[in-house]
Amino acid sequence: MISRRDLKLIAALALALAALGGCEETVPDRPAVESARIELARGDFLAAQVFLDRALDEGTPREELAALLGEAALLAGNLQVAREWLAPGEFSEQTRARGFRLLGRLEMAEGNLPAAGAAFDQSYRVRPDNAELWVDIGRLRYRGGEQLEAIEAAERALAIDPDNGEALRFRGQLARDAEGLIKGAELLGRALESQPDNIDLRVEYAATLGDAGRADEALQVLREEDGSAAATPRGLFVQAVIAARGGQFRLSRNLLTKSGLQRDDLASAHLLSAIIDLQKGNYASAAQALDRLYTRQPDNARIRDLLAFALSRDGGERELVYRFATTASSGSGSAYLRTLVGRAYEALGNRERAAMFLDLAAIGQANLSVLPSMTPYELLAISGSGNGGGLETRDYVRSAIAGREAVAAVRRARDFAKRFPGSADAQAILGDAEFARGNKRAAREAYARSARVRRPWPLALRLAGAQDSPESARELLEDYVRDNPMNGEAAAILADALAAEGDWERAIRLLDHSMGLGMVRVPWVLAARSVGALQLDDRETALDFALAAHDLQPMNPLAISALIAALPEREEAARRELEAKLRSLGTG
């Protein structure tokens, strides 16, 4: 832990070096307290500490400096020293609002949310119209499960000061989750304009641009000013992700290693490392990393499917079927996981089981899939006193839906949503329960409330599925794809909706875009692209895509149908054979 004495020595050295570097410049003769405020605004707690120690030595009363000294300690991550200055609440009249606001931040950092709320209340009594206080209140509400109320707090902050950097940043973070990457990036960019020296904000803005597919802009943002943001661990990680997306896996590995974030045990860094290993053919190493991640995040379908893929490539067919056959056969199993399990059974010589899973993969799945709970429904029902937390309620509802106990699921979900009306998770759970019961209107309303806070792709897909008309569903999908242009699955499903309306030109553009984002090995996407080519009278392209879809999944009805349509007239025998296969699947 860095002590106050250590901070003083380091800060003095830093200030001396700064003086050596800029000895030819004229430094304004400001009071020490004013200079400390300027340095704190820049995020330079070391320089601020020097000026604050100077002010103490000059006899400035402690109550004038307590808030500033506490803020410097908070920025340094020294919570113990911060508490020494902030907890007594001995602030001057001019610094009282700031001091209690910082005390609230300290309590939040230590996980004491009620105490944080009490400190913010003290600050509010002194200065209610403070934008940064409302940002802190919003963050407290968000952490406390009152996400809808957090949005209201962010909007209150911007109403007070529309150009406040912290308010814009918080609103941008909220918008990124609920309104998409483009809107989030716009607000974060505005925040950076007001705080160009904020390196953390610069990296966050660059990461959001990168996730939105604007890699060149992201790199430019990192390299602006003095370029120091690009050299930070998270700045290097953002560049590593961009390099991987561009197929430069060696560069990505070098940047990831240089960041040191794997040593810090950051989950996203381990995931990127595993993806690089998969691309380089290091399947055993990838499987080990993904196994550790899956243990931490058992509901993460992406990690699950990547782990299954790694096992399939590393000769781990027995482990693959042992761990994932049950999940693959359930409603939560993706078509990709079912295919991997089927191929693993083929490799083990069990053709009957292989055929079952490959048929399941070909059939597809409903939009609303239920992730099974690890706790049996009967035990959850016994413990379900109605006062369970979010995770227990989620598991109960999942198990009840899976066990066709929709009434029990709705009862528990409604109770949970009533107790936590501002929780996005509570509203999403309620939407699932209402959807399973067949009440699409109630499901739609609950999903919409949840989407005001967070709109991940699974929720967006559920919300689209709960609409009353195909047109409404398509409009929602269009909004999502516009705001999240790097989601290949969303682009493909929107293409399917446009194709159903006869808009094949837009559908084909979206299908090509989705295949560039990783959907090139999804049979129904290839089949749809084949049909699109036929609509434009491009029979050669149609045949190529139909053959690719059929090669990936020979029992997929869509792939079979596309190939039948794309075959040249002279291939009559092959057509009859395919038609017979389609009839055997009960879809011909």
C-alpha cells in the first residue's frame, strides 16, 4: 500500500522532473490550493499532493484541505488515507458539498452502499444542483439495482450542466448498453471534448468506437494528444482486439502480452488470448483458458461454444459429449453446439446419437430458449419464499419454465419485479415468464422496460419476437443493427425479415455483411444467400452458396431446399434424391 509519505516523495520527484522538462516556460504564480484543484481536475494526484502538502505547510486550515486531500488519496487508490481525511466530515463551508460527495464515493468503493447514500444526502443538502453529485447518485442507484432511476439521475445531471464531462460519460455508458454502440460513442466523444486530458475516458471512447466497427477512428483517438493513452494497459488491449479483428493475430498477441492484463486476471484478456490460440491452432492451450472462463461464467453461451470447438479440434470428443450433450439437446443449445456434439459422436462411432444431434441442429430452435438452472426446480420451490435474490429468482423462473410450470414462474417473477421495479434484470425475468405463459403483450412491456437500461442481443431478439406484427419486429431489428453494426447474427436475422418482405437487395447486403462478421459457417445464412442470388438471377453464385450450406449441414431443410432450387436443370437425378431426403424430414 502507498502511504501518504510515499505519495509525498513520489509527487515531489514528479514535480521536480516536470520542472526540469519545462524550465524555459513561465509558470503562473497561483495559490497552492488553486493549483491542487487544477491538478486534481486533470487526474494528476501526485502533483496535486505536492501543492496540498505545501498548503498545509503554509498553515492552511485542515478543514479547507480535507476534501482535496481525500480526493487525491481516492485517485491514488489509497482508501485508508482517504478515509482519514473524509470520514470525520470536517470540511469548510466552501468544500462541504464536495467533501461529502467524495465520502460517498469512498463508501461506494468499499461496497457500503447505504453509507454512500447517506453521504450523498449530506452533499445534496448543501448543493442540490451539482451535476457531478447526480452522476454519483446515478452510479449508486445503478449498483443498488435501481437502473431505471439511475437513468433519471443521469438526465438530471445533464439538465443541470449539459457540457459536464462526467455527466456525459455516465450517460454515454448507459446509452451504450441500452441504445447501442453508436449512440454511446457519440456521448463519450462529447465527454472527451470537455476532458481531453482524461486518459481513462479516452481509452473507453476508443474501445467503444472499436466495438462499433470504427477501428481507424479508435486508433486515432488513442494516439491523439501525447499518445499516452495508447501505451496504457487498457489502451494496448483495445489495440490488440482491433488487430485480432483485422486478422493480425501475431500483432494482437504481442500487444496483449505487453498490456499485462492476463497477469491481472482480466476475463476479456483471457478470452482474447484463447481466440488467438484457436486461430493459431493451439487448441489445447485455448481449451484450458476457455475451461477456466466457463467455470466462472457458466451462462456464457459464446464461451461454451468456443470451448466445445476447442475440444473438438484437440481430440477431446469424449469430454465434449460428456459435458455438453445434455445442454445441446435442451432448448438453450445452439445449432452450432448441436453440430459439434453430433460430429463428436460420429468420431466416437455412435452414428445413432450423431444423427439425433445433427437433426436437432438442422431443425433449429425457438427465439426464447430457457437456460437450465443447476438447482432442481423442486428445491428452488421449497426455498422460494418470495424473498429470493436476483440469481435465485432467475434460476427458479428458468426451472419453472423448463418444467412447464409457467404459472409459478409468472407469480415469482411478478413478485420480484414488484420489489425491484427499477431493475432491468427483474423486468427481463418477468418478460421471459410472461412470454412462456403466452402473454405477449405483458412480455413485450417487461422487455421494453428492461431494454431502457440494457439491450443485449438476446433481449432484443426476445423483444422482436414479442411484437404483434412482422413490421414492428423488423423495425426493432433495424434499430438494433443500426446501433450495433458489428453483430453478425442480428444483421442476418434482419436480412431474413427483409427477404420475407421481398426486399432482396438490402437482404443480400446484410447477409454479406453478416458473413464477414463470422456467420459464413451458419447453414441457414448460406442458404438464404443462395436464394437471394437466385432472386437476382445469379445462378452460379446461388449454386455455390447452396452447396456450401449443404456441405455444412446435409440434413438442414433450408440447405436442402436451397440446393434443390439452385441445381441446374440437367441434374434431375440429384434433385429427385434431395426431394426424397426433404420429404423424409417431414418438410417436403
